[in-house]
Amino acid sequence: MTEARRLKGHKATATCCISSRDRPGLVATSAEDGCVCWFDMRCKDVQFVMEVSNEPISSLCFNSGNENVIYVSTGKEVKCFDVHMLSENSWKPLESYNYNKEEINQVTCNSKSSFLASADDGGEIKIIDIRQQCVFKTLRNGHTNICSSVQFIPWRPWEVITGGLDIKLITWDFSKGRPSKIVDLGLPDMSSASEAGQCFNPAFVHSIKVPDVDMLDKLGKICVVARGDGVIDVIDMESELASIRPKSSTKSRTGIHSASKCSLPAEGGVADEYGRKWFHLDYSIGGHTAAASCVAFSLFGERGKFLVSGGNDKLVKVWDCSRCLDPGQTGNNELLHLNINLSKKVNWLCTTPAESDNLVVCDTTKVVKVYTVS
């Protein structure tokens, strides 16, 4: 692996990064300095810096249908900007949403650009109607601690999945505003199959990722979870949701199907009496030895071929998803495609749809690192 490219522009620790799907090589980063920096991988220096807030920025996301529009969470607020309408030294937002009562940890936009979700320290998730400019629903009474991550489920247009520091993974029907499934990752049957050498931190949910629509044929309807004990969980969402079908829930869950065709292998994973399928990427097969902080699917090459995870062990790991998901593949020792050693803990990472400079990493410094994965 060649030495990392260094992106300079921030004055404090980098917190988040996102990359454009439509314009390969365009990357936005945020930091505790309250700024958003824009980089073009074809150019050496930062393109421009947006001074968004006096508070640290916790999360960024693009509008799914228009990547000129970006959402920025800072403190308890989400700000919306159109980068084409910005003038130098004038960073006035298009919209500002002040609905969360506690500090926001992640903001995300659904694939139809109709809803935003913002997860906060109070364990609540605000679903914001982008077109009507108002709160659509508040999701509460699910998490009993910080809600750290939220993702819309693209194949279920009225559902989101959230994770928190209460060690719970919750699927919500946000049209009704209530949980449809709660999974406690602290239960013995949710733990790693091999705990020898695994760190003893609780299985806090630090980050969740679900595949984009154009990855579903390859990956199936899965969810990936970065946990505080260093384990990366790969969960077959449809078999997990199908496990709640018996008894009275059958009628109201007509949209729930059996496990997807891309089911996870029982061998090396976990399958219970309901047929729920899990796969643990843990220390025993080369996984993280400290808390895993974030996960992302690869946008470069064959989209979704790789799963990338970063952790507090100062490592970035690139996993071969095709081997994780195909029972016919060979042993667990071939799941780990690449190991990247860093000098600092990983805060966030993302991938870009480019042949080079395609892995962007925010560590606990102000300099963002860029690597090439082939």
C-alpha cells in the first residue's frame, strides 16, 4: 500500500466524510472546527471551505436526488445548503431544522429525497418531511440511551433502522412512529461465535450501514453493524424481520418475506430456530481488537464488493463481501482482503467511485487521509 494522501483544510479533528456518487472524486469533510471542506481528488488543495457553525459538526449527508444539496448536523440543528447558491464568505443555509432536543449524532436522507432522519443523544429520532419542511414523526421509547446511528431501509420505504449505546438495534415503522423489531445485541446468542481474544467492551452500536438500491442484487437485504466490542455484524434483514411474523403480527406484516436469496451462510454465522442469519466478522478471523467505529460499502469497481470498517485499534479493514455472503466460498481466513495500519483511531470513513484515491478516512487528527484500494 502506498503512503496516504493528506487532505488539509480543517483546523480541528475531522469528524465525518462523504463522497459524491455522481461526480467521482468529489469529497466533503467536516470537523470539530464547524467547517465543511470540499475536495476534488484531481486537485491538490482544498476547493473551498464552508464556515457552517461555531459548534463541531457531527454528520453530513447529500440529498439523494440532488447532490448540490447537503445536510449538516451541528449541535441540535440540521442545516441545509445548496452549494451552487453559496457565495464566498456567505454560508447562509437554505433551511434550518431545530427539532432535536439533544445533540445530533447522525443525519441521513432517504433514497427518494423526501425524508431526513436525525438521531440524537436522547435516544430520539426525528423524521423530517423535506418537502413540507416539518417534523413528520418523532421516534421515541425505543432506545434508553444515546442513539448513535440511523439508516433508511431502501427496500422498505416506511422503515428505518437505528442503533444505540443501549446495545439495541431497532427497526421502526416511521409511518406509525413505533418500533417493529428490537434486537438486544447484549444477549448471549448475539455475541460472537469465538470470543477468544475479543475485546470486552459492551456491544454498543456505533455505526449502521445498509446497501444502496443498486447493490441489493449482489448483497441482498442486509444490514452491517459496527460494535463497541470490535465485532462487525452482517445481518440478513429479511430473515431477521421474518422471525416476528408468527402469532398476531402475521396479518399486519404482509410485506415481510422470507430470507433473501443472498442468505448468509449458517456455517461461520448464527442461525436460530426462526432461521435468522447473522455473520460475525470478529477477532478470530482478523477483525478489530478494539471498538469498531464505522462501516461503509465500496463504491469503487464492482459496487458493494467490499465492506470497509474502521476502529479504535487504529486499523481500517477491507472485507470481501462476496466471500461473506456466498456459502460456497472457501474458509474464513480469506474474508479479510486488506489491512491498513493508521497512527490514530478512526472517526469515520467513506469510499469513492474512482479507481484511485477511493478510500477516505477521518481519524482523530485534523488531516484527512486518502488511500487507494484495488
